[in-house]
Amino acid sequence: MRKIILVLIFGMFWSGSTFAKEKATFAGGCFWCMEPPFEKLAGVESVISGYMGGHVARPKYHQVSSGTTGHREVVQITFDPQVISYEDLLQVFWRQVDPTDSEGQFVDRGFQYTTAIFYHNPEQKRVAEASKQKMDQSKRFKKPIYTPVIEAKEFYAAEDYHQDYYKKNPIRYKYYRYRSGRDQYIDKIWGKERDYKPQHRKMAGDQEEIKYKKPSSEEIKKKLNPLQFKVTQKNGTESPFKNEYWDNKKAGIYVDIVSGEPLFSSLDKFDSGTGWPSFTKPLVKDHIVEKDDKSLFFSRTEVRSKYGDSHLGHVFDDGPKPTGLRYCINSASLKFIPVEKLASEGYSEYSKLFAEHSAPEKMKKEK
């Protein structure tokens, strides 16, 4: 038993996240302003303000701020590359600084406030240099980019009162940041592109979130007809027996009309006599969100899609076996994908469900 436990523990450390984390270190002027944009990113474990690059061991803030130690103010980021990439972090970095200023950043002047990218391995160096070259070639900035790409040296964490300064002293921080001119510069250079959204996702859940992302309000209005919009966005209800799928008997799956996420299968569809499409269970349980609905004089359980956040209908406990449930769904919230189009529409993984279902019937006919 003891050996098994040791093997399991070793296996967890060998294949787990302990060795998966990486560090990224950026100098962007006042480190108070460099913490917030990175701390809010998924995949970032910690952001520590500190000092790097100088010749004095264990420097204090008053020494670094004097400009005599050779250090820059930096933030060191611990992140999970399985969730967010180093390139994504660089894209966020460029949007926080004036990379053309070789004498400081905004109101903070001196070498200690100049920008730099400190790489921790050869791959980071390659990615950082390529990112810098691409940014320079974009002609977004009127002057050449100064920001050097330098090998990371000893990192010294800044004093405790500097960590999360924007949280500990919000009023003073906001006043300083506004007066610094940083936000005004960033808005002028980046405009609507200021808030970069990382695209790098390797986790299954994150891949789904990107694949079935809810469109913008404008896109939804263009995509849906009035009834579909009323049902999915305004919690409406269509007429029974006068909707598209209540009597549909074709084989296939039903997906969210807004996001495209798979919701139900014809294999679980039954005639409930209500005039609306009814199912005994979801095709993908995780794609269904249940909420308490008290809009009428009694309580019901509303069902919505996970990623599209579309109103679908309600679920009741008066359905047939094996679940005893009846998912009563509006046709207007659904798009039907027939079996023969599953592959071409990007849902090929569900084809096997219908192949498995038809196999016993085929065997019966052959007998």
C-alpha cells in the first residue's frame, strides 16, 4: 500500500502542473501600473512587483528609484502555458507601455523606469524578438521601438507595500495613474484594440468556449429572425404545434441557434403531446444550465444553453423512462443538423451515436 501511494504521488508531480508553470518578466515603468492587466488573465497564477538587471544585491526601493543600482522596476509573472501563451503575455505587455521611450515611462523618468523584456529561456527570447520585430514593422508607433530583449537575471521582490498597490490604495493609485498620462497614451495608440483577449487555449473547456462563443448583440440581431430573437434573448415562448421541429422525426442532433453548441439528439426525442419538441435528456449535459423560474404563479425550472446563454425552454419531471424527465424546448432556439450533414457541419463526433443505434436494427433485419 505504501509503495502504491508513493508511486501515485510521484506520478502526480511527474505529470502534474508543478513543472508546467513558467515565468515571464517585463519592465514597463511603474510596477504599480503593470500588475492589474496581467493579474486578470486566465492562466496567470501570480504577478509580483520587483527589481531586475542591476549590480546591487537585494536592493531596496529607495536605492532603485535613485537610479544608481542599474535595476529596472519589473513585474514577474508565473503562468500556465497550457492556458495562456507567452506570445499572449507579450501582446498584453505592448499595450501597457510606450516602447519607443528610452528615458523612462510617462511621468517617471530615469533608466529604472525604462521598458525591457527579460527572457527566461531560448524559446522566450525567440518569441520576444519576433514579437518586437512584428510590432516595429506594424508602423503603429512613429518612432523605432527601444525596448531591449535581455536575459533574465536575479529577481528581487519589492517591499510588501508595493505588492497589489492598486488594491491597497485604490484612490491614490487612480489619481497617480490618471496624472501619469499612461491611459491617455494607450488609448491614442491602441484605441479599440487596447483590451487584448488571449486566444491561446489548450484545455478542453476553453476550446469549447472559443468554438461556441456567444456572438455580439449586433451579430445576434442580424443572425436571428424576430421569433428566434424573442425566444432566445427575451425568454419568449412560441406557439405549440405551429413550430418547426415539434413533429420532426428525422435522425440528427439539435444545436443552439445562437452558439451552435450541441444540445439534444433525435434519439432522445419523443412525442409529448404538447406541441413542442420534447426530449428525455440532453445530448451534452454540461451544455444545459438550469435556473429557477418564478415568472408565473408557480415555480418552474428554466433551461438555457451554457455558452450561448439562450433561453431554450423548461424541464419537467413528467417524462417517460428511463429518465422520467421532459425537456420541453422551443423550436426557435434550435437548429437541426441531420445525420448526413454532421461531418460537413463540424459535428462528426456524434455520427457514431446513430451508427451504434442502427446496428441492432440491421442485425434484426438480417436474421
